[in-house]
Amino acid sequence: MHEFNQLTALVTGASSGLGVDFARQLAKSGANLVLLARREPELITLADEIKQQYDCKITIIVQDLNEPGAVQIVLDKLLAADISIDILINNAGFGLFGEFLEIPLEKILSMLNLDMLVVTELTHRLAITMKEKGKGYILNVASIGGYQATPSYAAYSAAKAYVLLLSEALNHEFKAYSVNVSAMAPGITATEFLKVSGQKTTLYQKLLMMKSEDVVRIGLKALIKNKPSVVTGLINKLTIWSNRLVPRKLQSKIAYQLMKN
């Protein structure tokens, strides 16, 4: 991944899970980092760890992206620090598990804002500069849930379908600017996702759980190759492929059974 040498990467949701491994692997590739998340102690710990291993510049931005005007606040801080972003990793996001009407609406709207609107705004605002420079990279974290309707993750899977389709469309549009855009669609991964979503790990999930570092490695390789999207893991790929052979109504029933606790 020498393509990232001396470039500056903004990683959202950098305090845990995939965000941590994105930061580690980008630093290993020679990139400078802007680490963004709500939890400052975790960001400081990660920055200290990376600095001990790699010679790169690291900037920390502590910001809740669900706050009104959060993206503008982040952009103002980048401008004040004279930092130009070459690589955007839209990793921040979360899911909500449960029956749609049993989840408070405010939580659903908060999730949709972070998973879709913040991703869209950051992509739009930062891609303008990338277009002007004639080079850039944007990786949006989607989910295999974005390929099918998933009862008990109804709003989340719909949000990730948006991320997936947006990324694939922009991959085509941005080729003229030499800006790579890819969507990474992981399945269940060893992160805090289930804890935050409120779901207990199912047998299906335990059997298919991937390591965070492996998922990130696949995503970054796809970004370098400018693939519109990539599904991480062979079993996950087979699952998505097999959906083409199953009626959509049946897809939802199967997904619901696999997600049941």
C-alpha cells in the first residue's frame, strides 16, 4: 500500500474496532493520520501506540459527529491546522437491533444521520478538494446487510444499502477526477458493533466472525484498486451471491432467522 505514502488520512470512528485497524494499517503504509472520534482517552492511547511504531504525523479531533454542525466543526479544525485530506475513511456508524417499533425513533434518526447524512456530507465536502488536486481516496464502510432487507435490523440495513449504492455510483462519477471511491461491506466482525446494537451473538455470527484487521486489509486493497465495492470474506461473498437465486421475500425470512437471538 505504498500509494498512501505521505498522504493524509481522516479516519472517523477511530477510537475502536475497524477504526483502530484502519489507523494502524494506514500508518504502516506511510500515511499521516487525523483520528476522529468522541472518546479522547482512546484516541490518545492509539496515537501514542502508532507513534512508537511509525514515523507519521497524527492529529486528534474529538467530536461527536451526531451533533448539529459537527462536520463543519471538523472542517474548520482541519483548516485551522492547515491539513488537507487525501484519504477519507467513513467508518463512524452504528446499528440498532430489534423490532422497528420497539426502538425509540430518536435513536433510529440518530443512527440514520451518522450512517448516511454524515457520510454524504464528509464525502461531498472533502471530495471537492480531492477533485481540485486530481487525486484522492474515499472508503465508505457499508455492510452485507446493505444487500438485503434484514428484519430486526430494518433501518440499519436500509442505511447501509444507501452507502453501498452511493459509493458505487460515485466510483463511476469520480473516475474523471482520479478520485477512488469504494464501499467495504463486512459481515460480522470482532468489534463493539453487537454490544452497541444491543444484540447477543448468535451461533451463525460466532461461526462467521472475522478479525477486524483482516477486514480492513481487504477494504484498503479494494480502495487502491478502485473497486466500486467489496464484500469481505469468502463465506460472506457466497452468501451475497446466493441471494441472487432466492426470491426477495424469502431472503428477508432467512435473514431474520439468522439474526434471531
